[in-house]
Amino acid sequence: MNTITPTSGIELLVHLGIDHLREKTTSPDRDRARDTDDEPGPTSPRSHRSKPRSGDYSCFQLDISEDDSSVAETARPRLLELPGELQYMVAAHLGFGDMQRLRRTCRHFRLLLHAEFVRAHFGGDELFVRQLTSHCQSCLERPGRHGLILQQQQQQPVVDPPSSKCFRCAAAARELRVGNKVPLASARSAWVCRWCGWPIAAGGAPPPSWASEQFHVGCYDRYHRVLWGFLLLGLAQFAVGVAAAALSLLYFRGDPRVFPPAVASFVLLWLCMAFLAFRGNRVRTYGWVGCLELVILGLWIPPIYAVAESVTAGSVEKSAVAALVFYGLNVIFRLLNFIGNIILACEYDVTKHYAPQQSLKRRLLNMLMAGLIYWTYPQCVEQRYPPDYN
């Protein structure tokens, strides 16, 4: 018996086609053997079809001899060597996704399996449209109609046929926008998660959170943890600012390069806190807050220079070292806040680091940008669109 195990439906059909051709065309050696027989003996219980054959008749295997390089250059896949009728028989046993994959392999199959043939094979316009909307137009996978986004049809100048795209391909193409609903192939709609940028749909996808219908359950838990971390970091930044101002008041009140800038930065710190508390989720004040952070950053440079000059002069005191530490922390915090506000002002999409099919370099860059945003203002994931910059 033939011990070759086909790995796909196409390969099995090609095997049948090759066997069919072998039945119709008998080899010359076998004819000569029959002519030289003295007596026609009884028919063997094992016909030539049941004899073991060597070789792997893969549907796309090339018939290439290892010793003849010239044959290798002109060899064709075995599927293309079959008659057109057998190729139609092979295609008739394929599903919609496999048939489209076959059409994408070469120009020959794209012309052989033309659009009219595919439409008629799958039952006419109505059933054909259902097949189109049940498969992803990019990867041709069939995750279920609840996992497919119905693509908007272009009305002018040519009406495109309806189609769908799976969540993964839509996220990779950056076609999803948070704060919007997308139509699904199941005649429903789904919110785009504000944390990860993937649709929130029932059946295979994570369900929405109890706190907000625009978050997955796991995504809202991560967002909640980030908010707690931001609160703790905000308290730490405020404490560092207060400590730096207190050290300036106690030990450097008479130094004009230290005390006035420390007082000014302390006042501007409260102004930044007011922006954070009252900006809301529609008004964008990232540019103004970024300018304030840059001013605070510049105000801490003269105190650092003055205290560092006194330390290098030989009078090393604990108060000066402590002041340098807190001044330096203020500079680092203000620099990170300034960069984060600039990124927010540029309307950077924080969901980019969840997009699939990214290179390692781009993924690390997107994670860094998202980390700076979460450091500066993680509540931006709840902001409404369109924004208000006034």
C-alpha cells in the first residue's frame, strides 16, 4: 500500500489526479512485458495501483533531478502540470480561504479561478457576500463573525465589495481608534479598548470591565494599578519639591542665587498641580504644563550651581549635600515631566506598543514612550475626542 500520508486536501486531490493519469497512460515497459508473456496468467490480486511507490508527490514539489541543474531551472510545480479540468476539480474541493490563498500564489491561478467562477461556486451573490464577510481579507483566517470587523464600503467612484478584517490585522494596520465603536460582521458593534486598542467583543475576546464598557477586564486592572503608581509618584514629587524649598529657606535664605528661584519653583509647582486636578478629560493643557515644567527645570539650575560651588570650595556641610540631592531629584522629575507632556501634546497613540507584528526596536521604543506617558499623566487614556485646546 502507499505509505505516503498527504498533509492537505490539495495534496490528496493531486495524488488522485496523478493516479488517474497513470491509469490512462501505461508505461512502455509494462506493455513490452505483457507482449513477451507466453501465457496470460491470472490477474494478480495486487494491481499496479496498489503497489508501493517511492517519492513524495507534494502538490508544490518540484520534479528536480539532483544531477541535472538545467532541469531545475525549468521545472514546474506538479499542480501546474495537471490538466485544467483536474485543476478545477482540486479547486472545487477547497474552502473560500484556501481558494483565495491559491489565487494569490501566481497569475495562472488568479486567471483560472476568476472572480465570476468563485462567485458562482459559492452560491451566487448572497452566499458569496457572506463568505467575504466571514473571512479576514488580509490573512484569510475565519475566527468567527464576532471576531471580524466589517470594513466600510467606498461609495465613489467604484463601490467596493463588502469585506471584513480580523482584530489582529486591523490592529497591525493601525485602523482602530480608541473612543469609537467598530461594526462587527455579526451585525453588532464593539468599543475599542482605551488601554490596548483592541475591540471589546463577546465570544473569544476578553469581556468588558464592570467599571467601564470601554476597557477589557484585564486592561482596566492594569490601568487601575498604573493610577495607584502615578498617585504615589505624584506624592513623592510633591514631597521632594517641598523638601527642596524648605532646605533653601532654612540654610540658603541669604543667597540670591538659591532662595528666590526655589520660592518661584515652589509656586509654579502648585500651579502644575492645579492643572492636573482641573483639566478634565477633553481640554488638552499638555503644552502649557510642559512650558511650566521647563521653567521649573530652568529655575533649579542656579541653586544647583551655587550650592555645588560652595561644596567644591572646601566647606562640605550636610545641609549642602542634602540640598544638592533634592535639587537634583527635582531636575530629574521636571525633565521627565517635560518630555512626557511634549509626547502628550503630539497626540501620541499610547496603544501602539500592543500592536502585533512589530520589530524589537520599534516595540522597545513604543514601550518607552508609553512609560513616559504613564509617568506624566496616565489619565490620558480616558480623554475624549475631539480634543479641546482652548
